[in-house]
Amino acid sequence: DLLGGTPEENAQITRNVISGKGTDAQNTAVALNAGACIYVAKEGVSLEQAINEAKEIIKSGKAQKTLERFIEVTNE
């Protein structure tokens, strides 16, 4: 379930995950990795709290908006 593919396929997997359409394995992997980043960068949170924060960022649409903005800026 975590096997990627071509750059185009990987981009679609990323879009699927941040829009809530990824597989359970993909969603879990992204939440764990993003949560680990939040945990390292933010003082005073547990790993569990950081993972939950990552899930909430995805669920809220903030991750998708950030990706869209990143794409927009890098294509200028």
C-alpha cells in the first residue's frame, strides 16, 4: 500500500492523502511522519499530540491549501 511510482503517480498519492482520499496505510504513514516533524520542531507536545495535530491539519484542509500555494509559487 505504500509503494510509489512515477513522479506523476506520487504526486497523485500526495494529493489523495491530503484531500482525505488516501488509503489507510498512506494516511497513517503521512500522519506519523508529519507528526514526527511537529514533535521535533515544537516544544512541549508529546508525539501523540503531534500526530493528532498533523491529522487535524490534513482534515481541516490546511495541508491541501499549503500544497496548492507551494505549487503556485514554484510555477511562477
